[in-house]
Amino acid sequence: MESLYLLIPIALVFCVVAIKLLLWAISSGQYDDLDKEAWRILADDNVRKKPSVPDKDEPS
């Protein structure tokens, strides 16, 4: 029973901090565009250029 005197305030503080972090994330725009990150992983932004075929006259 005595442990509840410690655990209940810790749980309440944890809930308040979690709610404040959620509200901060919403107000700072973290949830504005949820689809952008899903499509960004599929985009080919870092396309490597194929090496050019060396000419037959040039030594490799």
C-alpha cells in the first residue's frame, strides 16, 4: 500500500509530460504531412550515374 503513495504521483507526472509532448508535437507541425515521409523513401533522389563506357582508344 505504501508503494502506491510513490507510484501514483509518478504515473500522474508521466501522463502530464506525455500529454505536453503530444501537444507540442501537434503545435510544431509534426503531424501536418504524414504521407510525405512514406513517399520520400520511394523517391530516387540519389540516383547514381552509370559509369561511362571507356572508349576503345583510351587505355583503361
